Amino acid sequence: MLNSYDQGYHSGFINALDEVIDNIWADLQYMQNNEDIENDWYCRGQFEAGQQIITKLKRIRDLKSGSMNDNDEEVE
């Protein structure tokens, strides 16, 4: 069982990850709506990198929150 300090730290960590994921997602949505991702290879690379970062951050969040085990398969 976590003490109140650990619970607060843990909760703050998860909330911070959620905020970072939301901010990256908003940037990707903006790019998708305003940039030529299909024909501009630089934008496409940024977009795909952002998607991969979100996937990894979600995995970290899920592992830290206990909703996924290290052995669980990642589904994209």
C-alpha cells in the first residue's frame, strides 16, 4: 500500500503523462488539419514520430497505473 506522499507523487506522475500525451495529440491534430502530411516528408516524419511517442508514453502510463503488465502485448 502506498503512503499519502507516494500516492500523491504517483498520481501527479500519471496526470503529467496524460497532459503531455494530450498536448502532443493536439499538435498532431493541428498538423493533420493544416499541413500537407502526405506530400511533405518533413511533416510526415514529425507526424509519425509524434504518433510513436504517444504510443510509448501511453504504455509507460499504463504500466505505472497498473492497467498493463510488462508481459502484456502492445496493440497499436
